[in-house]
Amino acid sequence: MRRWISWIGLFGLVAGVLATWLVVHVGEASFRYPEGAHRFGRLRYVKSVPILEVWGEPEQIGQAVARLGVLPAERLRQYPRELFFGVMPRFIPQDWQMQAWQEVLAAGERLINNFPERYKREYEALKKHVPEHWHEGLLAGNTLFDIKRIVHCSAVIVESPSHSKDGRNSSTLLMGRNLDFPTLGYLHQYGLVLIYRPNNRYAFAAVGFPGMIGVLSGVNEHGLCIAMLEVYETGDGSPAFNPQGVPYAICVRRLLEECRDVTEARRLLSQMPRTCYFNLAVCDTKTGGIFEVSPQQICYRGLERGLCACTNMFLSEPLQVKDGKNWYRSRERLAELLRLREETAVGVQEVHRALHRANLGAVTLQTMIFEPQTLRLHLAMGSCPASALPLVCLELRDWLKPASEARW
């Protein structure tokens, strides 16, 4: 057990250094998802954005995602493996590298067992409807990122002034985030919006990739918005990895499916065993803040002077590491987001500019801003840095309805 953890520690250490090299030197022809329909899903383009809708029971959702999203994206099946071996130092013997990979897969199998039952059912349905050569990639793609450190992101929640119909001044909330992750020259082409309408759960939209059961960024029908950011060290003595935990992307999905607001999300998250350290930027129609999460505890930072931001470090007293490392320019990116306090009025454009100031170049593959009150998503993806692209506005309200009510 200790041996594979040490391998992953080494993997994460060198990954950040080599990730940009891999992005620059590996290219891929442009990819486009084919539009299509399935009994339990549909994929189409809206304003140039691929949107995959799925609904029903876990088995039905898994089947629809496999047919409409996973199978067309054949290149993605090798991504976890290529990432792992691509960042391995060349001085490590090849047979040692392969042994480390096999230990990662074995650890992933154990993490799959920690999934809540309905997500196990969806995962098994996904596997059932793709060829066997996909299975390794699906396993690693759903578990690898809890036992390494390579997701470098930025997020900010801010109050935005608005005016009601009767002319009274009020404010709304905006939540923006950059997803920063090595693309290997092609991952940025495979992003899409997934609309889930699971039976007996809240509908939600996720910005991600096909084949991921969990969620990195999303909003549900009640306006609860969540974005995940990894953290690399903690001051509370928690282990870097808890093999009995639920993978963080699965935690996020469960919060979106079962919670209406920040209060309910905090309560449910505290009941789930967690695998590692991470920040969750959370926002509903009335308030927002940051959950700073370790396997041992959860701390909450709310809005201060109308704003709250986070990168890849903890700031709460129980979790903060004094004189900790400046992971992937976390302090500088945080400072750029906090500069929004200097603006006289903050709206979508101002948040977009702040996210662009905080971008990490070739690894910033998605930039998005959520409006929880109106269920709008402003999204940029397709080339890096995504923050340099114009935002596309998607009206999600009609999409986030039960399948029987949704307008096609």
C-alpha cells in the first residue's frame, strides 16, 4: 500500500513541471462530437457548444453517455495512461513505471468500491456499452486524480449589483472558475456540457468530459453551483490520501443531485468520507463561499466585502500551512481574483477579465461563470488559455427540468 502511494507522490511532483512541455509538443487534429439521439439521451450543438443530455436510471444514463459521448471520443481512452507515463522521469526504468501504473489501477478498483451504489451501477453500465479496450481508461479517468496532484484551478464568488423590476437596487451572485489541467495537446477539444436529469434526483449541468461519473464544475436546478480545486498540503495532519474515501468528483455530483443550497451541501459533505485535500467553491442564489476540505475536517470561508476566492491552497486557520509552498503560482492567482474588490461594479465581464489575469496559459482549458439566480452559464473552451476566448451564454433553466417537462 505504501509503495504505490510513494509512486503517485513522485508522479504528482514532476507532473506540474512537465505538463506545459507536453501541451506544447503534442498536437491533435480538431475534434467535433457527432450530433445524435438515444432512447435516454441526445447530443446537439447550441451556440457552437456540444451539449449532451441524459436522463433516467443509472443504467440508462451510463448507456446514453457511452453511446453519444464516450464512443465518438476514442482519443480520450488513452489520456490517463499518456498523462501518467508522459510525466514520469526518463531515468525511472520502464518496468518500474509499468508496475507503478498497475498499482494505480489496483488502487482505482478499490476506489470504485467506495462509490455510492447508484454511481457503481452507472459506471458498470458505461463499461458494458464500450469495447474492452476502453475499460482501463475509464477506471483511471474516474479514480487517478484522487491519488495524485495535478489539477491547478482558480475560482471566485462575487456579489454583483443588479436592479429589480421595480427599480430597487439589489445584488446577485456570480461564480467564476478556470479549470487548469494538462491537455497533452488534445484534451481541450473534448470538453462538453452534460445535462443530467436522473430519476428521483435534482437535475444539473456539468462542464466536463464524457466518461467521468463525477463532476468538476456544475450547477443544479435550484441554482447550487460547485467547482472543485485540488490542494496539495494541509496543516491539520490529515493523510494525503484516504483509500476509504469517496472520490472528490463523486462527492460533488452527489451534492448537486441531493442539495438545494450551501447549507445542505455542507451538511451532506460532512457525512461523506473524503479521499484527499481540496477546495470547493460553492454558491447558491443567496450566498456563497469556500469549503476547505481534508479527510479529517471541513472549514468554511464566506464572503468578505462581497467576495471570496480560492486557488490551490488552504486559507482557514485550522488547515492553513504557514510558509507553505506557492503551488502553481497560487498566491499570485489569488491576488488577481481579489483585485475585483477594487472594481466599482462587478459583472460577468469583470469576472471574466479577472479569470484571464489568473490563467495558467496552456493548461487553462475551460473558463466559466455561473449565474445561480438565472441559471445562466457563460462558457469558454476549445483552445488554451480558454480565458482568452469570448464567453458563450447558455440559458440552462429549460434544460434543468425533468425529462417529461424539458423542451427539446
